[in-house]
Amino acid sequence: MKIAIAQINPIIGDFDYNYERIKFFADKAKERSCDLVVFSELVITGYPPRDLLEKKNFIDANTDCLNKLVKTIKGIGVICGFVDGSSEGEGNPLANAAVLFEDGDILHKVKKRLLPTYDIFDERRYFEPGTECKSFAYKGHQIGVTICEDVWNDKDIFNKRIYPFDPLEMMINDGANLLIILESRLDNVVYRLGFADSRAQARQLVCHGHFNRNGRRADIPSMLVEPGDVIAVRERSKEKAYFSDRARELERKAVPDWMSLDALSMSGRILNLPLREEIDLPLNEQMIVEYYNR
């Protein structure tokens, strides 16, 4: 997935300006063949809106702007921040939220879970915190969306955490997309299909151009496969002694449920992306993601 990050410097309360900037950069990201464009926290209202949040016409204008964006931006997924209503039934009636939409449909919403009340921040005065920390499926990946403070409660970074839980940790445990991405690399697929005895060997075979992806040469080990892709040994490579010997071994090869193997043609098909329980890579994905959020 190709993702664009758009920092547009919105103006607080200028919904027409913010709409035009969001639309412009979404279209620009689409022109560059991006699958998804991500905007900042409360990009529709501008940040921080403070007491403007107490005005109904301000909240309505925020909602109208979002609806207009959903209606007019096509051909690319968009994540942007806005003010939503709280669904908790108690406390503040508003939530600091983000939404994912694409081609006229709202696909997912998240509400900021950790609301800062220190220094210049006073978000708890205006917003009710969200309660869910879940990942969701999008274009074959499990995505977790956090809003600013949600990633600033890491137990290994802060000597004293000011919140009782870590939304990032909870979403990682719920989705573990990092391992799915690692498992979906071309070199790993070559290894899983039985064309190599190790991932290191598979990487070398891919680099030397022995495989096709959907009929075209593929020599980038980190290339990510997708459901429906066919990975096959190239016809010229089949003549080499290595692959001649390998062909006999493939008849006894068992592959994971998320792929199929045709030993006779020395090809495999990706049926779907792997589930977390189908991945046996010896990695702690939570520690990796926490490290890169330092």
C-alpha cells in the first residue's frame, strides 16, 4: 500500500479553506498513485478549536465539511480528523475523532482515547475519550489508527505514565499487521512455497531473477504479494539443475492454508493474506513498533 502524508496547516474555523486544501492534496496524492492519504488531528476544524466547540453552528459546519469531502473525493482512501458526537451516553457530548472514507463511504471511525490536560492542552474539558482500541481491515492489511496522544504512553519511554493503558499496545495485540506484512514479502512467499530452504536463500533466488509474479519478472525480495497473485519459477530457470532437483521435492511439500502450490508447473497462488495465527515468524511485533515510536 502506498500512503501519502499531508500536512496542510489548516485554519481554525475556516471550513471552506480547509475543505479546499484537503481536496487539493487528496487529488494530488491520487495523481501520484497513492492508495491512502492521511491528514492531521482535527484537520477539518483546525487545532485547537477550544471554546468554538461549544457553538452548535461550528460543530454543524464541521460535519457538513466532512460530508462534502466524503461526497467529492473519489479514487483514494482518506483519513482525516474531525469533531464527532460521543457515543458513550455520559460525559461530554463530543469526541476528538478520525475517519477513514473512500468513494463516498465511511469505512471506519476512531475516537481519541488519551486526552491531554497538561501544559496548553485542555481536551478533557471538551471531549469524551473513546473506549475502543481495535485494528480494522483495509486493502488487505490490518490498520490501527491513533490520534496524537494515543501513542505517547509507552512504558519503555516514559518513566511515569500518566494514563492507565496504552492504545498502541492494545491495537498491536488486536491486529499485528507488521507480521502480516513480513509474511507477505515475495522472498518469504518463495520460501513458504518450497522453492528455497531458508528465507535468506529465497532472497538470493529472487534477486537473481528466477521468479515471475503474474507473468512478469519479479526480482525485488521486499515486494508485497496480494490475494490472487501467482508466483512461478521462470521457464528459463526451470532448466537449471537446482530447480530440476527442487521440482521432485515439491510433490511432497505442504504449504500454508493461505496459498496453494502447483508442483507440476512450479507455481503458487496467493489465496488470501495470512491470519495472525498462521504466522510463525519468531518476532515480538509489539516491541518492534514501540521501538520505532521512540
